[in-house]
Amino acid sequence: MAIDKPRGWMLAPFSWQKTSRNLQAALTSSIAAGDFWARSRNLKYLRFVHRLDADTTGILLLTRSPGAVNTFGDLFESRRMEKVYLAIVRGAPGQKQWTCRLRLAPNPRQRGKMKVDSRGGKEAETIFRVLQTGERRSLIEARPFTGRTHQIRVHLAESGHPVLGDELYGPALRASEEEVSLGLRAVGLAYTDPFTRRRVQIRAPAEAFGREYGFDISVAGDKLDASNATR
């Protein structure tokens, strides 16, 4: 089952109660309460199989049975899940397409933050493509082949074009700048279903996301649909 995750919801185990915005806890509690959305779908169980950052919106894949969690999780771990994101970044990259392979590791000096670590970090690879450029910002397509924490955000920050609204990896806001939401959205998943062997493609709407940052996604639509980036 796929949902369009809204901004501000964290993906953490049901037992993690340090926030009232725990999406897994909200889903589990709603199913247990017999709320209409779950009852009408005959849902007894629902759990996420991959993660999106709290402020990242877009496609989140969930399983309807415990036995499917590991099966679908393996698609992500084995890199058989194709993922597409849209990112709004600061500035205009000098190249139209590039691949970043900087290795990533947790930053020991700041909990919850990642850093580039060429020796001890884990392999990370992302293909980036510029779809549109505007005034002081650009619309980027990102295709991560690995799934490291904050991978797209760190790779873009290291390229000199951090995601707009990224308080963790971007520059501090100037007095003249308005605070904006994190410009990152998961817009595509594609995979071969491990049970039916059928090809599955999921696309999230992106027009409202683009308008929020001053871009017309319909103009970039042909580029996005035609994209078939390879490693």
C-alpha cells in the first residue's frame, strides 16, 4: 500500500513516543480504534518498509502483513527499488547532470546528522539532473541507488547546492530571508512485485510542490517522464 506522506511526520517504531507526530503510532492506533479509513479497507496491520525524513513529503510504501515487511524491505536493501525525488536547491548547478558517490557516515559530533567519510563511510550513490532553473534556485531530479540516511541532502550540500529549507545541511538563514519548508519530495517508485512478479510504478503528484517554490512542474513533466538515468 502506498500513501503520500505529509510533511512533519516522523517514521519511528510504534513504541517510540518522544513525539506526537509518530506516523507508525498514529496508523497503528487508528487501525486498532476501527477508524473508517482502515475498517473500509479491512486493514488489521500496516507498517512502513522504508523511511522518509520527517519534512520530506511523497511516496511511502507500507505492507499490510508482517510477513511482507522483510520481503519488500529486501527490494530496498538489494537496490532493486527505483526511487525518484524532486529537490529544490539553492543556486544553479554548473552541470546539467552529475553523479555523486561520496561515502557517508554518522557525524559523531552531532546526533542525527551525517557526514562525508571517504574511509569509514558506507557507499552512497545518487544521480542528479537539472530540470529547471529560476531566480536563485533550481529544480533537481534525484535518483538515489543506495538508501543512506539524508543521502540526497548531504550529496547536494556537498555539491554546493543544498536543498532549500534544509536547516541541518544548508546555510543559516539571513535576516532578509523567509523560512521555507524542506524542498524535497519523493515522486516515484518502481519495482517488480516479489509476489506477483508484475512491474509496479507509483507516481506522486508534484504540481503543488513545484508551485510552492515557484516552478511549473507541467513544463518539467516531459523531462521527468522521459528520464531513464542509468549508472
